[in-house]
Amino acid sequence: MDNNRTPVLLYILMILAMAAWGLSWSSAKILGSYAPSTVLVFWRFLLSSAAMIPVLFFSGQNLSITKKGFGFAVSGAIFISLYNLLFFVGTHLGSAGVGGVIVPTMNPILAFVGAVIIFRQDYSKKDLLGLLLGLIGGSIVLRIWDFSFDQVANSGNTYFVLASASWAVITLISSRSHAFIQTLKFSFWVYFISAGFYFPFVIGNDWLCVFTLDWIFWIHMLFVSIGAMVFGTTVYFFGTVKLGPHKASAFIFTVPVTAILFSIILLEEPLEISTALGGILAMVAVYLVNKKHP
């Protein structure tokens, strides 16, 4: 494949990867009616780690890992396990479209705040403006003027905010892991260890019930495991290498759009003006935070 066609193919794959992330919110909502969240998370991680093995094989990598690399993988597994539990519980209680707006837009903003506080990363007035817009946009999506604390918690939105914070921590961990473990290998071990975390909690929770469920369940389970987590994440990591992190992160702007679109089509969720307006402000905030300094 020549160099002129490679970027076009990569752009197409990146768009499909982001669409997979957007669709995963609706799939999670559908899966929530089939089994407990812990069972769903366990099988998602187990299937994802199994699917990562051929990816590692074709990329010329093995499963060996150093002690420091394993330490980063365990740390990543702790927070990605928490993220996925919040992901399924939030979509079960609340709107998949709202979750698909809150989490992708708040992740990079919270990760930036963490990098400034923990790693003393430099920031500018542009970054502060982005953070302010992100706070305003997130507040509009949450419709904080309409809810008491109990209503916000019961709506599932609290879980989405906590999921954003969990993924922000994962971002900071993975950004420091590259010196000790390759990205794809890091993903495999994080998924595999996470499945191990949940195994003790699902043994007595009818964890084999998934084999009695219908084809609709398996379509969505395979999608959130292999489609979104393996294909989507692998393509995104590959894009950050080939295109650079700033160009690759720009594709994340499409995730809220596809999340809302699929929630309307598959779940018949209404599109609230507050969700659209808040999502636009939050995406502008992500753009400002990710934009390179002059």
C-alpha cells in the first residue's frame, strides 16, 4: 500500500473506531437488561483479552512482561475495572446518549487537570478557558438546575462523571507505562488482570448464564468486547503513533455525535437541547485543551 493511500485508510479506520466507541453506549444499555453488571464486565474483559492474543501475534509481540510493566498493568486494571462497572451501571440507570457525551468529553479534560497537578504540566490561558467551557458544558448536559443530589445519583449521571475520572487516571497511568511495556501488550494484561479481579465476584452469581442467552445478547457482548474495546482501542493507539496524539485525539470529537445518534436509532432516546448544547461546549473545551501551544 502506497503512502498516499495509507492515511486515507487510517482515517477511515479511525472514524469506524470512534463509531464503535459511540455504539458501545447503546449496546451497554441493552446488555444491562440481561445480566448483573459484574457478570457483564467479567465477560467483556475475558473476551477482550482473548481477542488481543492474535492482535499481539500479528504485531510480532509476545506475552512476556517485566516487573515494572506488570505493576503498571495492575494499576491500569484497577481503574479500568472500576470504569467498566460504572459504565454498565450508569447506562442501566440513565441515558446511553448522555453517557456517550459526558464521558468522552470529560475524560481528556480531567486527564489534563491530573497532569497539571501530578506531573506539573505547563498550561496556558487557552487551557484555562477550555477547562471553564468544559465545566459549563458538563453542567448543562447534567442539567444541574433541574435535579437534587438524589435525583442526579439515581439518573446514572453520577456514574458517568465517576467513569470519566476513572478513565482520566487510566490515561495518566498509560502515559507513563510506555517506557516499560508496549501499548498492545499493556492492553492485553490490563484486560486479563481485570477479568481476574472480577472472577471471585461472579462465581456465585450465575456467571455461566450467558451461554443460555439469545443471539441479541451475544451480538452486543461481542461488539462491546471485540468491536469497541479491541478494534476501537487498537486502532486509536495505532493512530496516535502514525498521526500523532493531537490529530488522533481530534477523532474523539465524533464519539458523542455517534453515541447520541445510535441511542436515538436503537433505544429511541429523545435528544435533549441541553445534551446537544452542553456536548458542543464540552467538545470545544477538549479542542482547546488538546490544541498545541504556539
